[in-house]
Amino acid sequence: MQETISVQDHGAVGDGRVLDTKAFQAAINAVGENGKVIVEPGQYLVGAIFLKSDMEFHLQEGAVLLGSKDIRDYPLIFSRVAGIEMDWPAAIVNVFDKENVRITGKGIIDGQGEYWWDKYWGTDGHGGLRKIYDSKNLRWVADYEIQRPRMILVFNSENVEIQDFTAKRSGFWTVQITYSNRIHIHDMVIKDNLGPSTDGIDIDSSRQVLIENCVVSCNDDDIVIKSGRDADGLRVNRICEDIEIRDCTILSGAGITLGSEVAGGIRNIRIHNISFQNTDCGFRIKSSRFRGGFIENIFVENLKMLNVQFPFSWLMDWFPEYNKMAILPEKLVQQDIPEYWKKIIKPVPIEKQGTHVKDICICNVVSAFEFNYDKSSRAFDIQGFADKPMQDILFENVKIQAGEFGNIIAVENFQLKNVVVSAKHCNQPENDIYDHR
């Protein structure tokens, strides 16, 4: 019989005010192999908790984990943040160097994100610490410097299942899977992520990952595949491959994305049976001129898009302001800067610059608008480099309504079979700077 332990048996109060981290960790540490830790109905204020191998962590319906607003409740741990290996605050729930772990139940994890969002960009969305970094020409380091806890981090682990619960108001990325294999994420709801960089699910240099039957709504990439940034990503050199995303609903956010951190390479990706509703982007690819890496063998089919601004946005030099980290004030270079700053600014050798993109098949897509949709829109924004063009791209059985046709630049062997595009007007310049946050 499976051993079951309640966090309340180890002193958890569940009133939303008393910090219950120690009680949770005590229950986790006490459960035996293949045991189950139960979180009963209540509101539990917690910082970082660390699961162990061969266990299930179960949130009963009515159980709410409230992420602490004190950064001291999230100890610094070594992981990878936005493509750079570094010490950063732990997540609320951590699976670190473990195997055979399940996170289940109908409960809720609430990151209390407004506190962290206001810290980053202020209550008006234009201030906070971000404004200070912008004023110093340090936009490229702001996301690393302004520390905000992730919700779930699975790092260097195997055979992990994440299912059923609702995740909302994450301070930073919601679910991050890094250097891990055989991961199954299903039947989750991710919502109310209205803050900066509140990605839904990030799959980072991992293998054999299946995401299915999830509903995702956020303020950044809904589901995204990554493999490291620039020179540090090339140094680590860990590919992200054999990923399947199916039967999901994507609501607000930037859609399903490859990138922008792709230095370790991405290949063998299948995305199918996806519904997009009122989403900024549909299927998106983004990288940087200085990033390197590759993206290949991508198969995407059976997409239904309603009110999607950019059904296909593939920009190999996405958001240059975020990526021009090598341009530092001379005075700053002379100062003693953190090690991770040095990792970010280390240049990629010229011969490795430019992401190589090839072998992408897109088929059976319908993108349409409701009659009262009034946002600007662009059917295609596909832009490679003349010296490293995208290769072997096929669109088949695709029908798109859009305000404008857009761009197809620097592509070899770009095939359109039974593709119908309805566009209202010429390209609008405001669409050239979409997502420059």
C-alpha cells in the first residue's frame, strides 16, 4: 500500500499567513519510497520546496499554494535562466536531480505575481527596476538582475509527470523543464500570468517531452522550446529534441515558440491539433544574429487560429535591443561585473553566428477573424539571413485571413501548396517592432 503523509501532520497551518515551508519540507523528507504527500484544502504560504525521487506530491481540490513575496524564501540554486547557467532563486516547487516524481491534483499554485511584476516594471508598466536598467543601457541584463521566482523547476531529472492542477500569477516562468528526459505534462491550466516574462511552459535542452491537453494563457510565450543562449549555450551544447505538443488550447500570449535561446540546437519537434484563440502569435520562431545553433525537422499540423495577429512569425534577428549585450559603456567594462554578465557578453565566433533553420512542414491550418476583430495583423513574417537562409520550408493546405501579407525573406526552397491568403492592405510599419518589450 502506498504510504500517504499529510503536510498538516507535520505542522502546516494553511491559513495563508503563516509560512508553511518547513512543514511541507518535513512531510516530503519523511515520506517513504513511492509515497505520497497530500496537501489538503487550505491556503498555504510557502517559499521553495524540494521534492525527492520516487514520490507523488498531490494538491487536493481546494488546496492553494501561495508563493511567498519574500525573495529570501527562495534560496539561490544553480540552474539555467533564459539560456544562461547561473545561480538564481529556486522555484516554488523544485525537482532537482531526481527521478520518478509526480505532481498531481486539482489544486492551485498561485505565485502572487503582482508583487514581482510591480518590482520589475512598476504599477504602471513603465517604471520599476526595469526603468533604471533601461536608463543605463542595460536592457539586456534586466531579466537576469531583477530576480523573480519561477513556479515549477524540473532540472536534470527523469520520468517526471505534471498534471491536472491550475497554475496562476507566476512571478516569472511558470513551468521550466531543463536538462531532463521523459517528461509528461498534461491537463494543466495556466492562467492570469499578466506580468513580464511570464511564460507558460519552457522546455529547455531536454528530450522526450510530451505536452498535451493543457490550456495556457499568459503574457509571453505560452509553450516554448529552448536550448541555450549564445556562447554559454554553445559551451553547454545540449540539444532539445523529440518534443511533442498536442491537443492544447492557447489563449492570450505569444503562442507556441521555438527560441529565442537556440544555441544548443532544436530538432524533431511535432506540434499538432492546437487551438489558438485571441493569441498574439500562432507558431513562432525567434533567434538572434549572434546566437548560432540550429532548428530542424519540425512538423506542425492541424492548427485552428481565431483572432491571431501573427500566425507565423519567424524572425532570425528578433528584438535586437534585447540582444545587443556586447555594446557596453566603457566605464562599465572596466568595473568588476558579475560572472553571468561575462557569460552573456561573451561573443559567439563569427563562423558559428546565425541560426541554421531547415526542414519545416506546416500543413492543415486555418487562421480567421471574428467580424469585429480590429487589431493589425500579418499573415507571414518569415525573415532569415541572406548569408544563412532558411531551407526547405513547406506550407500545405493553409488558409489565412490577415490585414497584410507580410514578409518572406531569405528562404531557399520555400514551397506553397494550396495556400490561400486574404490581405486587406500593404505592410504596416508598426508590425515590424511587435514584441519589442
